[in-house]
Amino acid sequence: MGELARLLILFGLVCIVLGVLFLLGPKIPGAGKLPGDILIRREETTIYIPLATSLVVSIVLTLLINFLVR
């Protein structure tokens, strides 16, 4: 039962961190507007593919997780 409790607490903390990131995301300068991001605008449709932003977030999270685990 202790393992389940720890897992639920960890899941809750992850949800809180993601919520804060979603709130602060638009205020981060340059986020979502990197040179590798693709934005296609047509008459009634807008398609946004954040390739470079996803890559940067992935690298930062990988470094952070590796730093915390070691």
C-alpha cells in the first residue's frame, strides 16, 4: 500500500508542476517561436508544429532528470 501512496503523491506533484508550466508558458520569452517551429496559416485553419521547442524541452528535461537521479 505504501508504494501506491508514493506513486499517487508523485503523480500529484507532476500534475502541479505541469499546471504551473501551462500557466507560465505564454510568459516565457521565445517559447514556441523558435526558428525550427512550423506555423501554417490558411483561410480558416492554423497548424502549429513545435519541432524546435519540443527538442529544447526534451533536452532540458533529460538533463534535469539525469542530474536528479545521479
